Amino acid sequence: MREQLRLDLLYAGQFVAYCDHYEGEGDSRRLVRREVLGASTSLPELHGCLSRLSDEQQRGAIVSYIEPE
């Protein structure tokens, strides 16, 4: 929940690409950190930023639009 709130506060009104990193397995699995790979007010600009990353860095990336409050 903390990591989602951080995105909501820091990236309101932007498209954000991020990758979640977990620890543990099964019921003990928990989110350790959320790595922001890029952010932009323009989706094409964000895709341009992501295209410069390696395939490994792009794997597992999630792109979301963070609604402004």
C-alpha cells in the first residue's frame, strides 16, 4: 500500500512505468520495493524512454496512468 501511495503522490497526472520486486514465496510473499523505470505526461514519450532500456529491464514492467486527485 505504501508503494502505491508513493506513486499517487509523486506522479499524479503522469504515465509511470515500474517494476515490483518481491521477497518470499506463497503466503509469505511480500512487496519489498517498487522500482520506477520512467515517468512522463505523454505515453509515447514514456515508451521512448522504455525502448532505451535493456530487454531484461523491460521484462515485468508495468505501465499505469496515475490519476490526479
